[in-house]
Amino acid sequence: MAAVDTNRNSNWAIEDSLDELCQLVATAGATVVGRIIQKLHAPARNSYLGKGKLDELIEMKKELDYNLVIFDDELSPIQQRSLEEALGVKVIDRVALILDIFAKHANTREGQLQVELAQMQYLLPRLAGQWSHLERLGGGIGTRGPGESQLETDKRIVRTKIRNLKEHLDEVIIHRELYRERRRMRGVPVVSLVGYTNSGKSSLLNAVARTDVLAENKLFATLDPTTRRLYINGLGNVLLTDTVGFIRKLPPAIVKAFRATLEEINQADLLVHVVDITAKNAFEQCQTVEKILTDMGVADKPRLTAMNKIDLKLDTNRSWTEEEALNLLKAECPVAENTVLISAVKRWGLTELNLMLKEKLISMGFNPGYAVYDEIGEKKEQ
Ligand SMILES: Nc1nc2c(ncn2[C@@H]2O[C@H](COP(=O)(O)OP(=O)(O)OP(=O)(O)O)[C@@H](O)[C@H]2O)c(=O)[nH]1
Ligand SMILES: [Mg+2]
């Protein structure tokens, strides 16, 4: 793994960013054998790294025998090309790695279409420099290769592909179960779980709705939104949706490809931001989530925050009841308004979360005693 530290890399320490990249690499199924960091004002135009560092990286190959180098930031096509030439191995960047994970985890038709769309969005601006290495070679083979006109053709092909994928997605979305359910249950509040990847959204959905959504210690375990019905005492049914996790350095064009999640969040009445309080960069993760929600134009939607994984904060030498754990942690870190401490895995704090959901939704105008539906979706009068 390689990174340039420009001192403008936001609040994340470069090492932390590489730790996260390391997790992404593991999720993609590769093994990290080494990392290299260079301090520069700005990445070098062509080789991204400075000459000395690049030589060091080439030298490292003898010892580490790596066959892939992953850069923590976006590479231009020219940078990628010249690095591949210099290193003699495949070179990719963080976004390409994330897209690879998405592709691996997409298992519904809609998920696959979304990933393909994201890949095309990633490819389009990169086509520009695709042939430049041929031009640099001067006469001979390169000059007979694809030139500017080929580039235009390629761009047209990718654009057509993007259009087709979008049309295809429109069709798939119409059939999505969620919409059927929502139509059937008109007037029922919709709550979306949002948060950084691996914060525990799927685990929380499983805990409150007693379902069996895949929850894994992997980044981007969830790609497709899943909706479950939750019955809250004194209120009624609520639809709760799990969505794709957020991560830093994900270009907006790629985020936009995840339409299912975006629509889900856009249509939600209330967002529950799930935070992994044990993450080293929990604060920065919250900032990233905040930024993405702002970019999506939903930052001012009503919101609750669930501080998750509190069980990991406790002394493991003894056992804890829910009450003991909550009392201790509340005393240690008083939480802000609209915030609740939970452990999705231990099912702690869920009563309080339910209560908070109920009060929030009632304050938003959802009346207790609105239509309640039975298992097959028939309306029952209360
Ligand atoms: N100890 C502990 N682990 C938890 C808790 N909640 C979730 N986890 C673990 O954290 C990991 C990620 O959980 P998920 O529920 O898959 O997280 P997610 O937010 O859905 O992740 P993505 O779908 O990848 O965005 C899993 O290994 C869970 O078992 C918790 O309350 N306590
Ligand atoms: Mg998940």
C-alpha cells in the first residue's frame, strides 16, 4: 500500500487512513505485505511518488515480492500507467479497490447493475489518458494505435452503457419489494439506518427486527437495502431499512450509482445514524457521514444517533447485565439529546431506542393508533 501525505489529508492521520485501506484490502481477499508513505506538498504529476520513494518501492519488490500496489488516493490515468511501467505490477487506487469489493458483494440483480454503473462512472473520466502511453512511445506501433477518434468512440460506448444501465435499473426498481410493501402500508413511518461501513447497521436491524440480515466484520457487507417491519408499542408498525455503508474518499459520482440506498434515505421520514464508538476514528467517521448526508441534501432530516458497540468498552474480566453496563457507561459519557447508547450484538439499549423512536415519530406527527396491519398486510381497525 502506498500513500502521499500532503498534510491536507483532512483530520485523518495518514496511518489511520492506511489502516482502513488495509481492512479494505483484507475484505477484497488480498494480503498486505508492506506500506510506504511519502510526505510531499502535492503528489507528483506523472509518477505520483517522488523519484527517491519510487526507487525505494521498486527496491522493496525484491524482498516483499508484491504483485499489486494500491494507492490510498485517486490516481490519474497517467499516474497509474507510469507507475505500472516503473513497478512492473498492477497498480490500482482506493476507489478501484472499493468497486472491486462492491462487485464481490453484489448478489442481487439490482446490486450488480448498480456496481456496473459505478464502475462505468469511474472509467469515463479515466478514458482520457488511456492511450497517452502509446503516444509517448513515438513512432511505430503506438502511432497506429487508437488515437483521439478511438478515444471519442470509447467515451461514446461508455456513455451509452451508462444510459442503458440506468434504464435497466429503473425497470428493476419498479419491482423492488420495498415499494410494494410501502404501497401496502401507506402512512407507516419509514426509518433508515445510516452510518459508516462496519458500524453495525445490519446487526442493529437484526437485533430490533429479529431478522437474519448478513452482518460481517467486513467493509461493505451490505449493498442492497433491506427493509423490515418493526412493531413499536404505543405507536404501531414502522418500516426500518438497512443501507450501504459510507466511507471516506468515495467520489460523489460513485455514491450516486447506489440509487437504491439514496432513494431509501431520501424517502425516509427519520434517519438513525449508527456510530461505532470503538472505531479509532469514530469522530472523523461521523464527519464523513455528515458530509455525505449533506451532499445528498438530507442532512436536515430528523435524526437519532445510536452509539453502538458499547459492550467493547467494558472490562472483559467480568460479566455485565444490560442495566449495569448502561448505568456505568451513561455515568462515564453523558450522551447528547437524541442519542442513545446501544450494543446491537448484546441487544442492550434497545428499549430506550424504541422509546426514542416512538417519541420522535409522535413529535413528527405520526399518531399512535394509526392503522396497524396484520402479517398478510390486511388493515386492522384498532
Ligand atoms: N462487539 C460488538 N460488535 C458488534 C456490534 N454491532 C456490530 N458488531 C460487529 O461489527 C461488525 C460489522 O457489523 P455489521 O452489522 O455488518 O455492520 P454494517 O454497518 O452493516 O456494515 P456494512 O454493511 O459493511 O456497511 C460485525 O462483525 C458485527 O458482529 C456490537 O454492538 N458489539
Ligand atoms: Mg451491513
